[in-house]
Amino acid sequence: MSASEKKVLIVGGGLASLACAIRLHEAGARPLVFERNDCVGGRVRTDQLDGFLLDRGFQVFLDAYPEAGDLLNKKSLDLRAFRPGALIYRTSGMLRIMDVFREPRHLMESALAPVGSIADKLRVARLRWRMMRLTTEEIAGHEDMTTENYLKRAGFSPPMIDGFFRSFYGGIFLERELQTSSRMFEFTFKMFSQGSATLPSRGMGEIPRQLASRLPPGTIRLGAQVTEVQPGSITLESGEQFHGDAVVVATDASTAAGLVSAGGTVGPVWRSVTCLYFAASRSPLRESIIALNGTGSGLVNNVCVPSDLAPDYAPPGRALVSVSVLGTVDPADLESRVLAELQAWFGGTVREWRHLRTYRIERALPRQAPGTGFAGPGFRKEAGVYLCGDHLWSASIEGAIISGLRTADAILKPS
Ligand SMILES: Cc1cc2nc3c(=O)[nH]c(=O)nc-3n(C[C@H](O)[C@H](O)[C@H](O)COP(=O)(O)OP(=O)(O)OC[C@H]3O[C@@H](n4cnc5c(N)ncnc54)[C@H](O)[C@@H]3O)c2cc1C
């Protein structure tokens, strides 16, 4: 049997799994995906509620992602872009910092905004220039440290780090301490410089839906919780057993650690987030932009209105407001505490907002400490099975897809 005719059992139906299955299928192999939930997508899913589209936690697709961009049909995702920049809430009012290379009319406003100094803004421009010229491979070879140390070393002032980077990158890394790997910072900074943060017009869940549609019928088995994994077989909770030529565990790292008992796989420390959705009669921002908390205190980290850029996120005449709170905070009265805080941002109109749903996501991102990402082949073989997922490259859509593709390549062409 040639490598490309292999039957491959894949545990999990997230983006890493789907990317792996597509590559295997296109090479003539026979992937079979086992997903415990009623839908593929893993951490990228969208629910419908009263005509609103609710992504399970605010997240964006960076349209400059190279490998995810190649795998996906971006045109049919109908990506809608956020404006390049951010509004920053201060108790004195809203400030605006834009990427002035793309929105030069905001040059003066951004340069003079009291968020860091003019020298800080020039450092941002220099960093942008440098990152755009580096390849991902070059970034992967850089010395790794915490993002906080990296920014200090690059000469950014404490007001710039505290007033901008902690909330902007806090929303990406899901931690304001900026303890995430500087390679991850450089990579995402490069992606933001080269492209836009986008949402598919029908929600983030369209990404896995599109990938799944490229697999032949019968490839994906939903509601299939895998309880045991062996080098050539898997067992479902129901007791059913499947045999294959290779087994891939494409779950999150903690689940993989439980399924593959080789002792080498350790569960990560997780970054958590709480995402609250509200229905409003009109958008408090009225533009496709992310608003950040630049006060250094309070619950809210960032706010946006997905329906401002992608109208299908809300029924006609309504606006969908997405609010991210880092960590999983005390749920008691959370909605009213958040609304009270946001009245200072947007005024009394907030009192009319209707709470739709709150997502508390304990396992949102694996902690990416310095030295843990962008290294190695993007997958691992342990106790005879392949492991893949975002934890083996970078905690992102791009990282999950790269890991899935590289796992498939390794199965197709074992060394
Ligand atoms: C709130 C939030 C915000 C984010 N923001 C961004 C962002 O802005 N940009 C970005 O690029 N990335 C972002 N990410 C990260 C990105 O979504 C993830 O890195 C990526 O989706 C991980 O994909 P994965 O396939 O590796 O893992 P997962 O999505 O976790 O997939 C694993 C799958 O395995 C299934 N599974 C687990 N155990 C079993 C079992 N025993 N049997 C069968 N199936 C099982 C799970 O149900 C799941 O479907 C964010 C993530 C979250 C949660």
C-alpha cells in the first residue's frame, strides 16, 4: 500500500484536524474525523440567537495569515475588515490611534494622541517596517522572551506599554501581563501590518464549515467522543472500535495529554476569556473598529460591534455589541457590572442594551511562554500516534492549520 492510500483516524474536528484531513484526502489517503461535539470547528464556532450571530468568544481572522489563506477560499468567506487601528477609552474620553500608513489622514491625530510619546509612535513605525521584511522562519529563529521584556528592550515607554500594548495585545494573548512569547508578538504584529483583522460575513464558524465541505461525505463523524487511543486504533465512548494505518490526536493539549499516556505530553496553562454579547438599537461605535480599555483598571478589555462591519451579525435595525473580559471572572452580576462600566464609555444609551449571552471560555488559548512556539516540525509523534493542534505551533488559526498540514505531510511521507 502506498503512503497516500492510508486510512488515517483523526481525533477531534477543530481546524488542525480539518486541515490535516483535507491534505490527506487530496493526496488520495482516507481520513476519518471523530468529533465529540455536534458540529466541527472546536474553538471556532458561531451560534445563532434571535437573528444574531454569536461567535464563541470574540476572535478575528488575520487575512495575511499565509498558510490559512492558501487553504481557505477567502473570497467565499466574504471577509469584512476592521479598520487598522483602535479607539482607546480613557476617563478623559476616546482617543484614536490608526495605522497611518493605511489611513494617513489620521497622522496628526494619531501622532498627537496622548498614548505614549511621538518617539513611541516612531518606534511602532520602525517595528512595522522591520516585521514586514522578515519571513516567519526568520521570526521563528529570533531570541524568544516575554513580550513585555521585548517591548522594554525596543525602547517603548511605560505609558505606551500600559496604555496601548497591554489592552491591544491583551485582547490577542488573553493576558495583560504580556508574558506571551515575543515571537508570537512579532508574528501577529507582522500579520496586522501586512493585512487586516477580519470577520467572515456570516461568522467565524464559516471557516471550519468551509473546510469541512471539502471532505467527502462520511469523513466526519459527529457526537463521537474518543476515550482510548492506540497506535493503530481508537475506541469511542460507545465502545465502538476503529482501526487505521495511522492515528492523529488533534485535540487541545490538555485532552491530548489525557488520551496519549506516554508521559511526554503535558497539559498547558490556559488563557481564559469571558465574552458578553448585547443587543443594541444602534451601534455605540458606528464604525468597524475595536475599542480598548486604556485606563489600566476595570473589567472590560475590548469592545467591538461585529454588525458594523458584517451586518448579518444582527437582524435589520439592530446592532450586536461584543465585550471581552480577560480571564473567567466572578459571574455574580457580571452583566450589570460590565454595563455599568460601559456607561462611562458610551453614556446612558448602554442602559437600553439587552444581554444576549455570555461565553465563559476556560480553555481559550494555550499559554505561549517564551520558547514554546514556532519551533520544531509543528506536530509530534508520541507512543506511536501523531499529535497536532495549535499548541504545537502557535495559538492561532494559522498555527492550528499549519500543524494539521504538517502532520498530514509527515504521514504521507514518513521519514
Ligand atoms: C476566545 C478565543 C479567541 C481567539 N482569538 C483568536 C484570534 O483572534 N485569531 C486567531 O488566529 N486565533 C484565535 N484563537 C485561537 C484559535 O481559535 C485556536 O488556536 C484554534 O482554533 C485551535 O484549533 P485546534 O484544531 O488546534 O484545536 P480545537 O479547536 O480545540 O479543536 C479540538 C477539537 O477536538 C475535539 N475533541 C476534544 N477531545 C475529543 C475527544 N476525546 N474525542 C473527539 N473529539 C474531541 C474538540 O471538541 C474540538 O472540536 C482564539 C481562540 C479562542 C477560544
